[in-house]
Amino acid sequence: MPFLPNFLRKDLAMWLISLNILALLASSFLVAGQTFDPLAPAPVGIHPEWYFMSPFEMLKLLGVVLQGEAGEIAGILLFTLGIVLWILIPFYDRGKEFGQRARAAHYFGLLAVFALLATTVIGYWTIR
């Protein structure tokens, strides 16, 4: 039996049937207990790994300042803005001989690194 038209078609059909059966079983057997709420706060004592501690703590701090979904949206926008600024850094200092703009970007980067380190330390400090 050649692989490409015959075996691949049969194999894909069995995968699709299996995934459909799995999806039907997963949707029909609900787990007893509380329903999942994506906007619920994390349980007490739960914390992420060190590389996600700073965004986790920033979201907690923004949740105190801005209640409800506004804090989460502000956090997502803040992280997106940070990523966009990080991507645009190489294009910021084009054609400037003495690097005046580069110094401003350097200080802004240092401020961002210190803010990330501070929120990571605060995150680990408040867990204990």
C-alpha cells in the first residue's frame, strides 16, 4: 500500500475520529465541583516560576489599583507596550553621532530592568 494517497488518508481519518471521540467525552463528563473562572484570583500559596514572577506581581499590583477586568487589560496593554518598545529599540538611535538618544534608551532600559527585579523580589517577599 503506498503511503501518500492511501495510508495517509486512512491514518488522518482515524486521528480525526479519535480526536472527535475524545472531544465528545471531555465535553460530556464535567468535573464535579466548582466551574472554572478565568478571572478568579490565584489560590493562596500559588506562585509562578521566577521568570514569570514579575508579570504575576505586576498583575496583582494593577489589580489593587484598577479593580476587575480593567486591571487585567491594563496589565496586558503594559506588557504589550513593553514588548513593542523593546522591539523598536534598534530603530530608535539611527543616525545620531553622539548617542544622546542612546543614553535615554539606556536609562529607560535600566529603569525597566530595575522595575522587573523589584517586582520579582516583592513577589517572592509577599509569598512567605
